[in-house]
Amino acid sequence: MKWLDRLEESLISLLMAAATLVIAMAVLHRFLAGVPVLQDWIIRIDVSWAQELCIYMFVWMAKFGAAYGVRAGTHVGVDVIVRKLKPEHAKYLVIFSLLAGAVFTATIGTLGATFVWENGAHYAFLHALGRDPGEIPEGPTSPDMEIPTWIAYACVPLGSYLMCFRFLQVCWHFIRTGDVPHADHGHVEGIEDNPSPATPTALAQEELRP
């Protein structure tokens, strides 16, 4: 599933970068709007949509970031009971917690998909297929960007189902290997945990190198 991992990471990175740029643009616009020389020209640029867009991007980023957190083992967890149990007993508790997470996220995903479908996605799909939607409501639109709200809310079923898949993926990996992803927050990528001590001879050789 390398392609899914790259897609997940790329989407999170893209949303984070885009949200940063939009926020920076909105702040710059607000600052320049107070400059007398540029005020008349700047206020003609409408950036009222920036805040709403950033909110949607952060929500999407949070939903897919949660799925990434399950895969990478970065979610906060209380493992006091697991550490007190013997390994042969603790594994059942770990499997139960992972399956419980899968059931919960699958439930949220299903409820979210139903809400999105009834909130305008049903109408949009029928309209895209050239079929008469009948009395099916078109659904509301966002106040600033005026996009169908079901597009913004689609992150709930998509992110929840992806998170459910990650729980099942981690559970299957644990059953096969006995390992679960665990992030070491004290480790920095590219830096050795236990670097070899520098001896006087090594320091002297380093100084003599051209």
C-alpha cells in the first residue's frame, strides 16, 4: 500500500502548505489595507473566502492526519494496564482496542457518508449523470465560497474510513508480528541516538585533515 501512504502524506502536506499560504495572504492583505497609499487598491481585492477555506483545509488535514497517526503510532494512548499484563495476555487487549477503534471509525464514517449523501451529494451525482433528481434537495452552500457543503463535509466519511482501514492494517500487522507502530518523540531524524565518543586521537586526526 505504498501508493496509499504517499497519497495520504502528499494530501496532508499539500493542505498544510496551502493553508499556510492562504493565511499569510489574508494577513498581508489586512496589513496592506491599512497603508494609505495602497488602501484604495487593496480593499478592492475580496479575500473574505480565505477564513472559510482555511477552516475546511484544516478539518480535512485533521481527518487524514488522524489516519496517518494510526499508521505511524503518534496517537496518545494509555498503556498502563497493557504494561502490567503478561505479553500473552496483553496482546488480546491490544487487538481488542484496535478492533474497537476500527468499529468506532467505521460507524462515524457510515454516519458521515449518510449525512453527506442527504446533504446534496445525491442531487449532485444524479445531476452529473444527467438524470432527473426529482424532489431531492440540492443541498445548502457555504456562506463565503458558495460551494456545496457536502464537498466540505466529505472529509468525515473519507477520513474516517481511511482511519478504520489503518486500524485494521495495524491490527493485522500486530497479529502477524506482535509489533505496533510506536513513535519516539525524543528521536530526531538524521541524528544518532548514541553517537560514538570523540577521543583525543580522533579530534587530532580531524584537525589535521585538509
